[in-house]
Amino acid sequence: MKKIAAEACRDINFSHAKHGAVIPAEPDKTKISIRIDNAVIEHFRSHVERAGAVNYQTLMNDALLAYIQQKKRDRRSAPGGARRACLTSRQATPAGTTNSA
């Protein structure tokens, strides 16, 4: 096996280098790391492959935004408005129990 000599040390001036990401972040976007079920990822990736469109992360973001908008509409149309919908969601019973009120 042939050994390769390390490159001689160069004088590189980093005094004008910029710190941070090479690609600037998009406005109104936050980079996060989360764990998603494989079935969810596969679902969105399959839609991308069939449509040949945007990436699966964009589809997931769009689905989450649609969910938020639907919840807002539901709250506005619920009897008692947003306060009633908020109280109802807090009164959910734990799995395996019944609400005998």
C-alpha cells in the first residue's frame, strides 16, 4: 500500500470568512429535527414520486398547514366559538376509560 504524504501547510487567511450557514434560511421557516413514523414518510414520498412535483417535506408542511386551517374553521363554526372548542379538547378522556358524565 502506497503512503501519500500530507499536503504542506498553507497560509490561508480566514479573517474575512463569514460564520453560519452557506445557504441562508428561508423567511418564516425553522430547521428542526423530528422523528416521523416510516409509514408517514413513505406516504408523502410516494405522492412525490407519482406527481414528480415538490419534495416530501413540502407536502408534509402543506398537510400540517391545511390541518391548522381546518381546526381554525372548526373552532369558529363550533357552538360557543373558539372557547367551546378549546374546552372540549381539554376534556378528552384517556385511552381505555369512558366519560360517564
